[in-house]
Amino acid sequence: MSTRWYPIYQKVDVKTRIAMGKFRKDIAKGYIVKDDDIKHAYVTLPKTMKFEFPNIFEKKKGDSEDDAKSLDEVKKSFKQYIDRNKDRSDVPSWFTI
């Protein structure tokens, strides 16, 4: 990688490698299928630098209340479903009206 065009790479040592995807034979039709290639990046930081993982999943305060409310609704609807189909224990759930 060119450090002249990308000055950020002058600070750390970055090595990239492209791993070839696996070849598999399709079970149904018998043709060959290739998985996507994967790009790996190996970064070596100097001892003076410290890496801190970013917080990708931020906790939202309103989410827990919404989740609890939707969980209660699902529980209520499942209980109604069970009450409706008490005498139909041998019939699968996807066969209800």
C-alpha cells in the first residue's frame, strides 16, 4: 500500500491479505459454488499507541421499555392462541384458522 497516497499508514504498519473463498459442490444440482473472498488486515501498533474498541452498540434508554411492552403483547397473544387451541393438541400450529 502506498504511504505517499495514504499518510495514515505512515503511523502504523498495516498488512493486508486476501483469502480465497472455499469451493463447494452444490448438493442439489451438482455444480461448483465459490464463497466470497475475504480481506484480512493485520495492524501493528507502536508501543506508545493504545487501541480502544469503539462502542458500536449504544444503549438507548427508551428501548428497554419498548422491548418489555412488545414482550408482554407477544406473551398475551401466545396465551390467547393456547386457550383457543386447547382441544387441538394433535394439529400443527401452522394449520390453524
